[in-house]
Amino acid sequence: MAEDKHDLSHFDEQGASRMVDVGGKPLTRRVARASALIGMAEPTLQRIRERSLQKGDVVEVARLAGIMGAKRTSELIPLCHPLPLETVTVDISFPDSTSVRIVATVAVTGRTGVEMEALTAASVAALTIYDMCKSIDRGMVIQQLQLEEKEGGRSGHYRRSD
């Protein structure tokens, strides 16, 4: 955990915001995986699984939204670098009768990591599910948005422990 503003790379010595200079970093393969969970009423999940919502196939629309979100991360998060992403996958599963789990994986060969792109993909997919289902279930809860794993770069490999 950072002790003061000088330990944070997005601030200069005077405390002003800045985009980190990654120009001197080597190009390396970087991969990040993030997840989110969205809880809902059992009938809502059943309709998603049956693909019977009037707005369309929630799973496929959410998957596409997550991919699009990853590609536009630098437009949403002020100090993120625009990156030429090589792959984005968004996997959607149903761990129980009231939850949808979203896992986004993003990769790039670059000078900075793709953690924010993976987190953005997972969150945008979850928000899309909420948007498409809110007319039948306003009690949905988006929860546990988190980085699961990252590889590459100076800080090395990180994996969330269970």
C-alpha cells in the first residue's frame, strides 16, 4: 500500500496528476484476468439462461459490451494508456441459481499492463446484464469486481489467493 502521494506513479513531486512515462520500459507480453459477479433473483437468471428476454440474448450482448469496454478503457479511465489489445475474451457462467460470473482476459505485447482493461471488460459486461434485466429485477447486485491474475512486466506475476 502506498504511504504517501509520492509513492503513487500517477502523481509528480508536486502532487499533480500525470500519465506515467512508459517509454523506457521493454515490450513484454502482458496478460490480465478480472472477474465480477452479479446476483439476481432466480427467475431472472432462468430467463437469461433460456435466452427469453425481449431485449435479446443477454449473454452475447454482455460479452460484446465487455470486449468493447476493454478496447475503450483509455477513454474512460483518465490516466490509462491507449493500448493495441491483441485479444479480449469474456466468459460468462452461472455458478448457482442466482448468480452470473463474468471472467475477462486481456492480452497485449506492450510497455504497460492490461489490468484496467480486464477490470473494465468485466464491469461493463456486468453493467450490461443489469441494464438488460432491470425491467424485471431492480434488486440485482454487481459485486466482487476484482483482479484475479496478471502476468508480465516489472512487477511480475500476481495471482489472487483464494
